[in-house]
Amino acid sequence: MSIPPLVLASSSPRRFDLMREAGLQFVVVPAEVDEEHEVSAPVAELTRSNAALKAEWVAARHPGAWVIGADTLVSIGGELLGKPADLDEARGMLRRLAGQTHEVGTAVCLIHGATGQRREFLERTQVTFKPLGEKEIGHYLTLINPLDKAGGYAAQEHGEVIILKVEGPYSNVVGLPIERLLEELQAVGAV
């Protein structure tokens, strides 16, 4: 019995790297969908909805494959922080996170279109930032491109400059809880 192909419904280089480093064989087919951005929605609801939207779109076009859809958001004090629109917004996000603990939530949706099998989960990680002044924030923004990252930062890119501690799966902060994903893929016989 052959293992169905694995498809990542995302063009995220961070998710690609995490899956490749885990030794997974897969192809990338970015979902062409408009993600929901309802800022008053709970993180769990919004990330699950967006992960499913991506996975469903790709699964409809690749029914013989296991499709992985994922969505990551940062939240602090009930406020959702997605990807900043510009550097000023990224700077504001980093100011908001400085010296505080926030949550990173990533929802993952696995779908096999031909069989209708589906598995979903949400992983949460607590991240505490160092106290940051304008000088530290400005310096950090010269080191990374914050515009394609939830919360305007990247733990894997000079995270030591801004992050004091991480409680929970580090890979979740990067954008894909790979340890849990591997467990789920093994459970359905996809790896």
C-alpha cells in the first residue's frame, strides 16, 4: 500500500523549512483564498477557520493527497496581531509586545479529499519579550522583514534580540507545530 502524497497549502518559507527539516516529502500548493481577518474573533476560531479554508481549497484540487493547511496568529490581552501592513505598524506591534507575555496560536487542518478524512488541532505557545526601547526595536527591524510575520517578528530570525523566554512548542512560534503535526500524520498513516 502506497502512502498518499503530502501537500502543504502554504507558500510560507518557514513552514516549508520546518517540514523539510523534519524529513517530510511534500509539495507546495499555496491556497488561493482570502483569509478571514475578524479582529474581534477568538484566536482559536479565526485560526481554525483560516487553516480549514486553505486546506479545503487545495484538497478540492488534489483529492488523492493529504493536505496541510495552517494559520498562525499572535494575541495579547485579547488583541489579535496579524501581519503588519507596513514598518510603522510592525514597530507598533513590537512596542505592544515589549516586556509582555503573549500567545502564539497555530491551527492546523489535515484533509484527505478522496476519503473525507479530516483532523484539526490548535497549538498554543506563550512567548515573553524582553523590555524593548525604541533603539532596540529599530535595531531589530533592520535585521528582519517583519511584514510577512504575525506580530511583526520572527523567533527564528534574531529572536534572541527580543525574546526572553518561550513556553510551549518553539516550532509553533515559527509557524507550524511540527512535533504535533508529525503525530497526526502518523496517526492517519500519511507518513
